[in-house]
Amino acid sequence: MYGRLMALASAALAKNESKNGQFVLWKEPYNQASTWRPCADNRNFIHQGHDKKHTGFILISANGGLNQQRVAVCNAVAVAALLNATLVLPRFLYSSVWKDASQFGDIYQEEYFIDYLKDDVHIVKELPYHLQSLDFETIGSQITDMDIMKEAKPIYFVKVVLPLLQRFGAVHFLGFGNRLAFDPLPLYLQRLRCKCNFHALKFVPRIQEVGSLLVRRIRNYEPRLTELDTQLFGNYMPPTVLGGQHNFSRPARYLALHMRFEMDMVAYSLCDFGGGEKEREELQAYREIHFPTLVMRVRNNNSMSAPELRKLGRCPLTPEEGALMLSALGYKHETRIYLAGSQIYGGLSRSLPFKRLYPNLVTKEDLLTPSELAPFSNFSSQLAALDFIACASADVFAMTDSGSQLSSLVTGFRTYHGRGRAPTLRPNKKRFAKILSEERTIRWSEFEERVRNMIEENQRVIARRGGRSIYRQPRSQGCMCEVL
Ligand SMILES: *[C@@H]1O[C@H](CO)[C@@H](O)[C@H](O)[C@H]1NC(C)=O
Ligand SMILES: *[C@@H]1O[C@H](CO)[C@@H](O)[C@H](O)[C@H]1NC(C)=O
Ligand SMILES: *[C@@H]1O[C@H](CO)[C@@H](O)[C@H](O)[C@H]1NC(C)=O
Ligand SMILES: *[C@@H]1O[C@H](CO)[C@@H](O)[C@H](O)[C@H]1NC(C)=O
Ligand SMILES: *[C@@H]1O[C@H](CO)[C@@H](O)[C@H](O)[C@H]1NC(C)=O
């Protein structure tokens, strides 16, 4: 779509000179970032708990993928504390989209979770025996996402959920996506959410182990053993001895990119991606099957046109646009890039423009052997956990869409634990669309400058504003503390 700009980008990268004076590539540009420290686990904040009168059990079956579940779990922890209820270890719903039967204990360390939060909320593994046969739906003690509005205020839980809890001894939240408001919320609950999200949820050792291997491979610290090597050497060849061409004294730095350009979001967006008639037909066919109500809306002339959507920044960024963003910022041709997610719509032909500018592009499938990946391959949430780890531990994390739950949680995690050394690049899609709309005339230097300004503005260090997600923006009272 952007032939001229891509050529300019390519020329700029080929020059390979470090004229990059203005944009800070591998650090947070603002020093204030390091004045915020994690403090959700500060013990002085613990809400006086032991005189609490137990009100009942909260059961939650969280829906969505890994990251949506994480939010649901920590919101449920806060609700249990609010109502003085005992939380039963969360369950995860099986969904036809994610096709993953993993339960809490397949992803997170159960004992650690229970123990870490024990001063704040009581958590048990199972409902007590006498409640196990309750049919929550029939007795009316099941609350689905249809029953609660999004981001409900605490008073809702006290008024509606507490009486059910007291009457039946237990309440079941089914789904529970984004059901608890961010503000206003008492400080001790806000803090508890952070303590849950940033401290209490630890991946199980088998995920940590392969996650660590993955990151070492991205950093070129440990070469991938081929199937041949494993067959031949067993455990007798320490990986660092192999692959003599590597310099193991210094880990390579890398940028992790969450490129959200999957079929379903591309189709849902109603945007045009320059793929011509064939692509339009393909996306339309997909919509007919998966998004019938959307198709209806288009038929009723009740939707915006593709050019309007693009102008408003409603279109997912293509790999090409992602590459333009990184090259405008000054990331070099050789930059090592870890690509999270990796089911790019349009396959190779869509990702080729990106790979031309940035050939050092790797995914977990490239870096782990089939046998290392096999234990995870049928579990999309566990694969997503590996992406989470690789993105969170990157020197720089870039996203193409700030609306995704993975990007949001990774951003927050890096802000919280990064000590001001974990920069995140987040485009403003509307502004980027405006800049790109001038593709035919804009000079490369102006393009660079405007993209840099756009990214830098989103890197400013500001305290969380009311109503925003504390999981994404932990610089907020009770979660992080400002050390001046
Ligand atoms: C760019 O310069 C670096 C050293 O500064 C060198 O290692 C690399 O090979 C160069 N890349 C190109 C494409 O010329
Ligand atoms: C929970 O316990 C605290 C401390 O005893 C009490 O102040 C509060 O009113 C209780 N809340 C509910 C919803 O029972
Ligand atoms: C390996 O890295 C170290 C530290 O950066 C450097 O001093 C050394 O020259 C490198 N060795 C090779 C063979 O590239
Ligand atoms: C759809 O709406 C546009 C402007 O909103 C109008 O120009 C066009 O005629 C409408 N088409 C139909 C089929 O109603
Ligand atoms: C994944 O699931 C499929 C279908 O259930 C099964 O055939 C396959 O063996 C599983 N793969 C692994 C690595 O467990």
C-alpha cells in the first residue's frame, strides 16, 4: 500500500548511519519513569482482616484467553475481599475460539497464589462438600456477563451479590470479563488487584523453564539444538559449546513486537488493506460466517466506509505499517525482533514487506524445536504465556494495537517491574493514519519526525487517570509509589 514510503524506509535503513540523534531507541526517554517503584506488596497496606465475618464462597469461571482470564481472576480476588467472601480457585472456561482446556493450575502456581494473598483474601481449592452439589443456575446464584454491566461499581456487588452470597452460601460468576470498575474503588482493593496481577500470579515451572529457554535463544545466548543434536548427543553436549560462531559473553538485545493482524480482526474491522478484489471477497466470506450481525449492519447501510474507518484510525496496522513505524523511529535493519502471536493474515505475502526491512525476525516456532513446543502446542493459553514472557522481558516492546489485552498487560507489567528501563512503543492509530495519508508527498525526514513525536508522546510518564486500567497503567496510588 505504501510503495513510495517503503522505498524511502529501505534506503534509510541501507544507509546504516547512526544519525539517530533524537529518538531514544532502547531506553525510556523520560527519567521520571524510574521514580515509580512497585509497592502493591507493601505489607503496611494490608487491610485489617482477621475479624472479618465470612460471608460465603465466590466461584468464578473466567472466559477469554490467557490475558482476559488474568484480569478476571484479579477482579474476582478484589470482589471476594470486598464482600469478605472466600474465593474458590478460579476455573477457566473452555471456548471454541481458544480451544484450550487448561485450568488455573496448568498455567499458574496454585500454592504460591493462595499463600501470597492469604493476608488479604482466603482462597480454597474446592467448594466445601455440602455446597458442591448446588445447581447455581437453577437457584439463581449464578451471575453471567449479561447480568452485570461492564465495570460495575462496588456498590453493585454489595447490593446484588452479597444477599445471594448470604442466602445460598455461594455465588458463581460465569465469564466475568471486565466486570469490576477501575474507579472509584477503595484503595485497599486497588492495591489488592495489583498485588494479584503483578505478584501473586506466577507461571508454573514448566512454562517458566521453556520461557527462559526461549528468551535465551532470542538473545542468542543459547543456540537451538536441532533434533539431530538431541538424537546424537543426549544430555552430553552443553548447548554453549555448540555453535562457535556466537559470542556468548553478551546477550543480544531485542525488540518484541505484538503485531495484531489476525484474520478475525482484519475481517471485523471492515477496512480495506489494498489486497484487491480477491482479498475483499475473502474477508466478506469470512464475515458472512463469523460475524452475521456485522454483515447485517453493513447491508442496512449502518456502518462507515473503508476510507472513513482508515481516516479515524480504526484499522489494524498491517505488517507494512508496523515496519514503517519501526524504521521511522530509527531501528536498524539488523534489529533482532521477536514476533508475538504470529498468525498474520495473508501469510508470507503480507509479512514479506516487513521481513525485507527487518530480516532478523523470529517467533517461538523458529526458536524452539517441535519437541520443546509439543507440550504446549494444544494449549493456546500456554503458548500465549510464552509470548507474554518474551514480550515482557524484551529490551523494547512495541505493539501495533493498544486495544489488545496482551499488549495492555505486558505494558503494565513492564511499567511495574521495569524500574524505568523497559520502554514500550505504542502508536496513536488515528495520528498515524493521518501521517500515512500523506504517503505520496511526505519527505522521509518529516515522516520520521512525526512518527517519533507520536510515539514519544505516549511514553510520557504520567500517573494513571481515573477510569483507566490499573493493569495497564500501574502508576497509581496503592499500586506503585513515587520515590522522589
Ligand atoms: C551496519 O553497520 C553495522 C556496524 O555499525 C554492521 O555490523 C552491519 O553489517 C551494517 N549493516 C548493513 C546492512 O550494512
Ligand atoms: C467485611 O469485614 C469488615 C471488617 O470486619 C467490615 O467492616 C465490612 O463491613 C465487611 N463487609 C461486608 C460486605 O460484609
Ligand atoms: C564478544 O563480546 C565482547 C563483549 O562485548 C567483546 O569485547 C568481544 O570482542 C566479542 N568477541 C567476539 C569474538 O566478537
Ligand atoms: C448509504 O448512506 C450514504 C450516506 O450516508 C448514502 O449516500 C447512500 O445513498 C446510502 N445507500 C443506500 C443504499 O441507502
Ligand atoms: C493435540 O491434539 C490433537 C487432537 O486432539 C492430537 O491428535 C495431538 O496428538 C495433540 N498433540 C500433542 C502434542 O499433544
